[in-house]
Amino acid sequence: MFMQAGFAMVETGLTRAKNVAHTMAMNFLVYPLGMLGFFVTGFAIMFGGMGPIGTMGGFAGLNQEFTINLMGHNFGLLELKASSS
């Protein structure tokens, strides 16, 4: 996370004074957008279908998985939200 601050300082030093605010805002906005993107897509791909293992035993909502079958092997793609019944 602190690398973003370093990149912002380097880029700010290489730009004109009128563009400093835009460069800093752009560098500090990239990190939260990346975290949001990981939360929306990457977490489901990484921990899908693992049940309570994915959240260290606290949440059982990751207990279903969307899989495809290619050449006799199942490949898990995403977690599916468990139905509440």
C-alpha cells in the first residue's frame, strides 16, 4: 500500500506544478479501485466453494460452487451464495 505513495511522489516530481493534484488523486484512487475489484471478482474466484475455510470458520455462505466439466475434470469457477432456508 505504501508503494502507491512512493509512485505518487515520483510521478509528482516528474510533472508540472499544475498537474500535481491530478497525479496525486489518480495514484491514490488506483489502490481503492483495485481493492474493490478484487472484492467483487477476485475473492469469489479465489475462495469459491470452500465453505468456512475461506473465512477462517466464521461464514458458511461460500459452501456452493459453480463448476464446469472439461475432459472429465471439474473446474470450479465462482462461489455461489447459499440459499437461506
